[in-house]
Amino acid sequence: MDLLQAYANNSDDEDQNHQPSDLSPDSSPPRLIIPSKSAAPKVDDIMLTLTAAKAHQSHSKPIDPTQHVVALNTTYGQLCDPIYGPAHPYAKDGIAQGMRNHKLGFVEDASIEYSFVFDEQYNTFHKYGYAADPSGSNYIASDVWLMKNKKSPWAGKKQGLQTELTEEQKKYAEDYAKKKEEKGLPGEKKGEHVVDKTTFHGKEERDYQGRSWIAPPKDAKATNDHCYIPKRLVHTWSGHTEGVSAIRFFPKYGHLILSAGMDTKVKIWDVFNSGKCMRTYMGHSKAVRDISFCNDGTKFLSAGYDNNIKYWDTETGQVISTFSTGKIPYVVKLNPDEDKQNVLLAGMSDKKIVQWDINTGQITQEYDQHLGAVNTITFVDNNRRFVTSSDDKSLRVWEFGIPVVIKYISEPHMHSMPSISLHPNTNWLAAQSLDNQILIYSTRERFQLNKKKRFAGHTVAGYACQVNFSPDGRFVMSGDGEGKCRFWDWKSCKVFGTLECHKGVCIGCEWHPLEQSKVATCGWDGLIKYW
């Protein structure tokens, strides 16, 4: 009870403390005010009024045709409305003269990507020798173009030229013609003469832009520096009726591949697009032994067992010139220097290497030291020297233009080396030895055998199977007598992979210059395969 009394006293005290001062103890107790609630959503009357005003304004006000962004949602009808205002008296479509910059109306400026303009001028300069000057309206021309297009001070002055021969000159010309008939031309007498023919198999020799069918594609660029071993067959070219003795990719681009057949024909095939034969060159009466492109691919050499070497125009199929000494040419090469593309070297069956000037048709040098038929010619040391191999089981190194051997390599254990290839770094030569191994020689001063590098595991005894390198130098590859193509790792010298390529001998193999994992092989079964 005492506790209850204490609680009542405390509550009375608290009520007196909370009462306001102006209220008397007799006044009534305060009322609680409860706020009213509405279930209707809140609506902003001001924003609603503004939106209605804007909508009314947009319906009444026409859209400005020059503005690119419309800040409100317009109806289809508004977008299709004609331009408001009086019709122009001279403009049929109603566009005022100020908005027209073309006879058909208004054309916006188009921005052209700068890299395209640069590539166009860059390619023009390297192809034709001139390009537009970026600083003005002039042209920049290379020295070669200026030399070609320079007019002679005597151009056009033809007066005073002798038009008719004198009696003495006529007599000499007749005598010379008679002697020529009796003896015959050097090339025609010594090599079997065949009528040169060619057949084009493509759709058209020039495309809609006027480009030749041998022109490389503009987008042909090396996609990757790293080479890989091919795994599967991509394409097979079949057209030779007998075996194929050699194949060569088009220089730098590889969009065409040239093949020499034992059916006396040389064929060129498309690699990138249709994969068909583009042209056949018929000028030999016996099997074709070797082929070789010039640096730009517009011309090539072919050597046949009919004792003839022919210099062809790749595009037209015309024979530019024919060379012969009466002996079988086993290998033909043009000097790789740009300024010496008129110098032809041929290794012959009579132990000589013969050098011709293509322009004059004259033999300018003979390198005569080998004791057997010459099989290979390989240029080294910035094309100042070349290495030759022969059936006499020796290697000889020559200074170009000087018929004296500067290095003679011959050991009792050496075999004949019918194929030699230069490593991409130009420091090493890979030689296919007929004792079933590939030997590596240095191209430095001493031309020493590298005893640490030796590639074996294939069977080539008796066959001149070609040896080659990948473009990055990481792999060595070679065909063999059982129709396989083997790949070795350059560093470890171990067999990296093997492809079952042909029935019979796989005589030639070439790595594509741009597509790093693609390889072409040819064999005596008449097929060329692309892996």
C-alpha cells in the first residue's frame, strides 16, 4: 500500500510540471489532434501546368529543319510535315538557295579517314615513283621516275637520219644472213626448237579497275611473325599429267604459285581466291627441270632437258629470250640485286656455271672448276658471292664475276648435295646430303660445317629433294623419297612433325612467305598440295 501511495504522489508531481503556466488546475484536459489522411496520389499542379503548356506550344510551333536534335517526342505527322513558309519561286523542291550546295539539294561533307589517303599516296609513290605533296598542289617524284621521264635534248629531232642502206651495207647484210642460215642461231642449233605457246585459263586478264591478274592483293600483309607447323590439307592442284619437279611462290606475296612439270609444261596457279590454274606456258620439248622468279615476279626463268633456258613474261606468257649452250641446264638463277636483274647464272651438265647478260644475249662469264654436273647456285654475303654444289661431292664458293674459287669444301665422308637453302638470317646454309641428312654450313669467311646441327630421320638417297626454311627461321623442312614432308626444330634439331603428302617422292616444298602456317608440296604423282 505504501508503494502505491508513493507512485500516485510521483505521477501528480509530473502532471503539475507538464502543465502550461496559463492553465488553471480546474481547466479541462488537452485534446489530441490526429492529422487527416487521403488515399489519392500526390499531383504536382505546377509541373502539370507547365507540361500542358509545352505540349500546346510544340503542336502549334513548327520544328526547325536545320536542328539535329529534337528535345521532345514528336509525332510521325509532325516529322513528315513540309517546311513552313512561302514556297521559293525558283526552287522546285522548296529548299532555299542558301541551304543548297549541290544541284540536287543539300549534301553533307564526308570526312575521309587519313590512313586511307596516306596509304594511297604511299603505294602510288612506291609503284609509280611519284605522289601528291601534302603541303600544296605539287607532286613529289623519285629519282628513278625523273630519270625515266627525262626528255632528251635531241628528242624530236629526226632530220639527218640515214634511211636507206648503201650498196656496201646491203651486200654485207646479205652475206651475214647467208652465213646465219648455214650455221643457224646459237640457241636454235644447240637446243631443240619448239613453237612457244601459252594459254590463259582465268576469266579475264584485267579486272574492272584495269589491274593485271598477277597484281598482288592490296591487303596481303604478314599477319604474324610466328610460324606454325601445318596440320591438314587445304587444297590440291592437279593439272600436270606427269610429275612436278619444282614449285615457287610469287615473291613477297605468295598469291600465285608456279610449277615446273615433267610433262614439258610450266603452270601458274591461284592461291588465295579460286585455286585454279591461271596460265600454262608451253615452250619446252622435254621435261622442265628448274624455275626461278625475278625479284618482282613479272618474269621468270625455266630450264628444260631440251637444253634450253627460257625467259618468260609472267603476265602475257610471251618468251622474251632463249639461251642455250647445247648442254642440259640443271639450275637457273637471276642475280638477286635489283640493279643486276639482267644477269642470269645457269649450272650446266658439262660442269660449268655459265653467266649471260639477258639484255644482249651474250655469255659474259664462265665458272669452270667443278668435276661434275652443277646442281645448285645459292647467293650469300649480300649477293657478292655464291655457293655451288655438284655431283663431284664438293662445295665451291665464288666471288660474283670472278671465275676463281675462293673456298673449296670437300671431305672424304661428304656426299653429293642436290639442294641448298639459305637461312632467313643469311648466316647459315642448309644442304641436303644424299646420306639421308641435312648439313649446316656457315656463310661467314670460313664456310665451316656446323657439327652441332644435323637434321636426320628422312630418306632422300637418290632423290634431289628440296630443303627449305620457315620465314621466321624456327623450322627446317624437307621432302623425302617416301612421299613425306618432315619438319625439324632449328634449335633442338629434333623432328617436330611429319606430313604424309604424296604417293611416291615428295620432291619440293615451299613455305608461304606471308601466311605463317601454310606450306606447299609437290611430288612425282603430278599433284601440288597446300597444307
